Amino acid sequence: MTYRPRWTLLLCSLLLSLAMTVSACGGGDGDKGAGNADPGADKTAAPAASDVSGEVSITAVWSGPEQEAFEAVLEGFKKSNPGVTTSYNSGGDQLVTVLSTAVEGGNPPDLAVLAQPGLAQDFAKKGALKPIDYASDALTENFAEDWIKLGNFDGKQYGVPFKGANKSTVWHNVQAFEDAGIEPAATFDEFLENAATLKESGVPAFSIAGADGWTLTDLFENLYLRMAGPEKYDQLAKHEIPWTDESVKQTLTEMGKVFADEENIAGGNRGALQVDFPKSVSQVFSESPKAAIVIEGDFVAGVIADSTKAKPGEGYDVSPFPAVGDSSENTVVGGGDMVVAFSDTPAVQALVKYLATAEAAEIWAKRGGFASPNKNLDPSVYPDDITRKTASALAEAEVFRFDMSDLAPADFGGTPGRGEWKILQDFLRDSKDIAGTTKALEKAAAKAFKS
């Protein structure tokens, strides 16, 4: 998928309260009718036409190729619903501001696609969203319970998961692994052993994007979910247990094992603090690699394609984040885009139910740059083995949890130079002070969750 730097979306979240005070505005100049999509993009046979009619407006973050792909999905909907006219507006990185202003002014789109469950819940609490219980059967048929829960607030269903991101992936330089005589690790202990072997072979194991604090939260979350379990994960995400809990200390201890040997990190710990996410990827898969492993989500593939000459299977490959202790191999931390409704006309209901189907997901999946949490989507439709591997893990996960820092107040979980991002950057610099790190995390979390 096209990589969107997460800080831009989270910065928009900080503008939410300000945006609510701004007068209503229109959808902007970015409107592009779904009819502009290539009608030949999907060859799936259309089902029998319905007699539903009306207009549906949709707003999401997607632009460029992602917008074109989603408009192809809308064109697929039109085949069976010729009486419905759809119009798509890209909010881009200002989606939260644009949408919040429109809601406050009483002129929201019929549907929106949101990457943050917390934002959807805020709209639901304000009474702006319409329940979509009419889609319950489609959700139960096509999605795992953990995905459905993301859109359920106070016992009512408000969201349909549509596009996902698998953040439980580890990407490696194939030649470096072959030179070291190792295979991707199944367990975290093996993972650390591999790291030592890579160092001995002449290349540092890890490329770490320390300049982007969100990459460090992703590593923590993957370890924490596997070590503490989903129940503790949910409690910590809601700040129902403190960040000084023993489970946090144990997780930081394991995380510190990745940071402990400066010579096994490209540029050392302090050098890593100057490396942003794209560079952390490119320096592993360049012609003269500076490290062998980068730990991040499925969007790594897009950066590899954009900034290196590495080829899938030959230059790079991917494996699941390793199991820790007794954790399930099919445990995934991820993100996703959820469809929510601000109106409930028959046309809106028809489109919501359609977007919950494997048929809708297949249209975009064939084009690439897309992973679906829909468990009934045939993995063979994905255009390459790498995407097939990461997307299938997302849909088939036995345990799935949404990115914890994205669920937290932005002041704690999503602000550069503050909160969790800053504290974990300090931990990367010096991973010995476990107690001090947990105290700092708890102090920042307590303040953010009270505000």
C-alpha cells in the first residue's frame, strides 16, 4: 500500500478540538465522481441489479492511486446498484479537520472511512454517527470478532473494517541471511540468536527508525501483546492498569535486548535516533546494506519498491513477528480503515453492506497496495506472494489488536517529542533504566488520559 506517514494523521487528531469550533465548510475541490474509475478494472461478474436508488457521498484519506482503486470498488457497487450515484472526496492528511468541521456544521458526508477507532467513538458519543446494525450478518460472515469489535461502541455497531495494515512483520535482506547461514526466526529467542550471528558475519542486525517514535511503539506493542496477552493489552490501552505494571517492565526488558548491543544497530543507538522510517528501510535493502533487518509493518514493501532496486524473494523477504513464550503464532498488531455512516438511507445501507463483502475487497486487492481483513477473500487474488503472505496473516489472525498508541490520546500516543514517542526514544538511547522509563510513561499517560 502507499505509505502514509502516521504522524500526519495523528497531527490532524490534535486539531480535532479546534476544528469543532470552525464554521461549516464544503467538501473542497477534491471531489471526484466514482464514475471516473476505470470500468474495466474489475472483471467480477455483477450480481442481479437492485431497485435501490439515491446518492451517497463518501470522504476518506485516499488520494492518487489509492483513490483510483477505491473508486473502482465504487464502480463495482454500481454494477448491482445502477440507481445509486456515488461521489468521493479525498480529505487527504487533513481528513480529521475537514470531517470534524463538516459534522459541526451539520453537513457531513453520508459515509467516511477513518483510520482511528477513537475518532469514530468520539463521533458516536456526539450522536453524529448512525448505527449500522443492518450490516451485522455481513460482518459476522466476513470478519473475525476482534475486527468487528473495533467498530462497536456501547453495544451498537458503527463501523465496517475495510482496509487493513499488518504491523507484525519482520523484513530481511535475503543475501545477508544467506551469508550468515540463518533462516527467519520463529521465536524471539531465535530472533536474538540470529541477530548475534548476523553481527559475526559482518553486518549489523538491526536498522531502527529512532527518529520516528511511532516505530518504537510498534515494537513495544508487538512484544507486549505476545508477553502480557490480549486482556492486559486492552487494559493498558485504556489505562486501566498503570504503565508501572510488572507486565510493562518485563516487556521493556525484552525490548531492551534489541537495543543492548550498539554495534549491532546501524549507526549505533544514537545514530538510530537520526534515522527516519524510510531511511531505516532503504539502508537494509540498498546495494550496500548497513543492516539486515527492519521491524515494521506491511507498508515496508512500498518503501522498498520506491527507494531501492531490491526484488521480492531475491533481495527481500518477510516473516511474521516471532512468538514470545507461549504466544500464538497467529498474533497480529495492526491498523485499519473503518467505514462509518452519518446517514442511513437505503442507498447508504446498500453501500455499507457491499463494502463488507469479499467481492468489494477483491477489486482493490487485485490492483495491489491493499490488504483486507475480510476472511473470505481468496488470497490468490493478491498480485504477489509478499502481499499474499502479509495480508493472509491479517485476515487469519487468531489474536488481533489495533495499534495501542493510535487508541491512546494523541498527547500520549502520537505527538513527536512528547509522551510515549519521546520516552521510548530516550529508552533507545539508554535501555538500562527500566524503572525510570515506566515511571515516565505512567506520568505522561495519567496526564493525557485525564485531559
